[in-house]
Amino acid sequence: MAASGPAGFPRPGGEPILKDVVAYVEVWSSSGVENYSKTFVNQLLGMGAKVSKTFNRNVTHVIFKEGYQSTWDKAQKYGVKLVSVLWVERCRLSGVRVDESLFPAINTNEGLPSLIKKKRKCMQPKDFISRTPENDRRLQKKIEKMASELNIQKTAIDNDIPVLLFEADGSLIYSPTAKIKDQCNAMEKRLQEMKYKRENLSPTFSQMLALNSDPSSSGTCLNTSLNTSQSDESISDVLNTSFDDIWRNCERRKRIESGKVKLDILDDISEGFKDQKIKSPDESKKTRKVKKPTRTLVMTSMPSEKQNIIMQVVDKLKDFSFSCDVCESTTHVVAGEPRRTLNVLLGIARGCWIVSYEWVLWSLEFGHWVSEEPYELSDNFPAASICRLERHLSTAQYQGDLFASQPVMFITAACEPPCAKLRELVQLCGGQVSRSPFTASIYIGPYRGKKQPEIKYLSEKWILDSITQHKICPCENYLMP
């Protein structure tokens, strides 16, 4: 039997977990506007399954969540196994193919009349794929055609073959290759001029208004392309003419030609602003003020694909904002794996929920945040449920008392985890930390100075294990050498 590696993927030399599975994935949000299928497709491919883009006769499994009614009916008609997203996650975690009957898919549209069935319209932007000759046959043919025409022209010029040309008036004339070369040079010069003009674009209308309204910019001169036939006097006049003068001259010329007196553009804009209702600062603050969630959620030991799913679920179900580190507003720590990280320990010390990733998946399945207790990692972290209950029963701000009976501690700078995080953990659990080694009775971390017999020199692990087990561990097991 092939052994499976961590996170559900086979070890080198072993067979894939879902070797004989041909899956069709249809996973949507409850509203039917967010498509979550891509993440589960990647997980299935990683476990050796084949994923079909269409529902055909080769499909053996349908991963279904808020999908089309036609997909559900077709799967039942062909006898294809309908499973939920939890089946994919359990196969990945256990490293074996789990029984499909344990994770049946749920169809919320079953029994509804066809007129009120949900419509699917994905609002997520599609992946942008730039057009290149490699992935666009039309563009490739166009480039090949242009290249062949250039080669023909180049061959004609190099071979010095006389050709026939059409003049501007439409007459056909005999032209030697010298004229062709002159026209090529002229075209090259024209392209250079176009490139230069593109790099030195004239100001837009909004920039014109900004220049006209800004007194400091009135002295700024425009760089105007001039003909070589103009005299030096006219060149200097143009270069020394401000933009305001040019603008006024253009306006005056337009009024004379039309014979009508037009309102000044700036007057129109100012009148438009007068008509608008001027809001007070208090009103503008009210309109801009957006109510943000008061509680935060922290992810730890979480791969990027799972983080994307959690962010999409939170964006849909609301009530949470994200934080990188556990803080005062944190109420939930979601762990991808039951590993003891700093965020897990800080979450225990603050009395937060320490839950598994399955809590998010089940919440996605039901369309609302489900109860956290079945997914709490209390087996791995016994102190999690104790501190959470203490925080729930606390009337004021929660403060642990695990290290309250311990003497003053000094945490050295060479500690791992960092000194600041260990100090925060001890203080959250009611301990006292001194920044001076002379007033402390317990030293935490490596210490190279002369050791005093009345002082205990303990490893950082003493703090971490005590918080995890929610009891003071014996100091004898953590003495520093």
C-alpha cells in the first residue's frame, strides 16, 4: 500500500490519492455571484484526480455547492457521486480516499419552482491573458504577413529593380529604386516625428483649466514645434508667449468667426459649482463613514489557497475584519494545522476561539457562521477552551492569572521567540516582567553572565508549555545549562 505524505499528497513513489477520480467542480457562494471552483480544482489536481471542464460521461464525481439544478439532475440521472467541498478537504488531510457517503452534497434549489430558481452570474473578473503570437493565431498570421511584405520590399530595394509608382494626383509613373529609398527615409523620419510628438503630448483640457486658474503657471511657455522657414523673430515671439495669451487669442478668434458671444468656460464651471449644494464638514464625514466590523480574525499555519477561500467567505458573510497578529479586538484564530504558533499562544492568552479551517468550510456550506465549539482545537491546546470560558464569564476586560503567583521575571534579548512577544505573553497571563536583571528572580532565555544561586535560569519553553497546558510546569525540567 502506498504511503501518503503530509497534507494529503502522496510521497515519492506512491500512487496518487484520487487516481481513478474524474471530477466536475461546481462550487458557488450562497448568492450565486462568487465562483469558488478554482481553488478546489487545484486541490483535486494535486491529489492526482482528473478534472473535467464539462459534465460528460467520463465524470465520476461532482463537487457540488449551490450549483445549477441541471447539473444536480444530470448527476442523479447518470448515477454520478455528488459530494460536498468537505470531502475534498478530508481526503487531503487524511491522505486517503474517504467514503463519499460521509460527505453528501446539499441542493438548496431542490423542490423550488423553476421560476424562482437562482440565476448564476459570476461577478469575479476573468484572468487577463495578454495577446501574443504564441497564443493568438490571428495575430501570428498578421505578423507573418507583415514580415513577408517587408522582405519583398527589402529585396526589391537591394536588387535595384525599377518599379511603377502612383503619384499624388493618381498618375502612374516609372520610378527607380532611388525614389523608393527616399520615400522609405521620409517614412522613417515621419515615424520619428510621431514618436517625438507622442512623448511630448499637448496638455489636455483639464490641464488647460488648471494652468489657466493657477497664476504661478502663467509664465510657463509651451514648447511648440516650428517650421524651419519661420524667421528667428517669430520663433522667439512664440517661445516667449505664455499659455494664457495663446488661450485668449484662440477664444477671441472663435468668437469673431462665429459672430456670437460665447460664455467663458471658466464662468460656466463656476456657475455649476454655485448651483451645487455645499455640504458641511459634519455631513461629508457622515457620508464617508463606513461601519467596520469590531472583531478581527487571525489566520495561522495557513497556505495561500486556503487564505484566499477564507477571505472570500469573510467578504460574503461579513462580521469580521482581518489582522496579521492577535490583538485586543481579535476573537477568532483559524489554524490551518494544529501547530503551536505565536498567534495561537496569544489567542489562548487573550481567550480567543482557536478553531480549525473546517469551521470556515461548514460556514460556507450553510451560508452563515456556524457554532465554533465542534471545531475548537481543545485536544491540541487544552488551555484554549478554559481561557475562552474565563473571558466569556469576565465582566471587565479579560486578564489571565496563570503567572500571577510567580516572582518577577527578566527576559533576555537573545530569546526565541522574540523578547517582546514573550513579555506580552507573560503580562497577558498576569505575570510581572522587569527590564532590569537586578530586580528579577527568574531569568528566561540564554544568559552568559555569572549565575547567582538564588535566581532560576529557565528556558523559553517553560513559558510556552505552561500557557499551552494552562498550569505552571515544574521548573526543574526547564533549567538552562
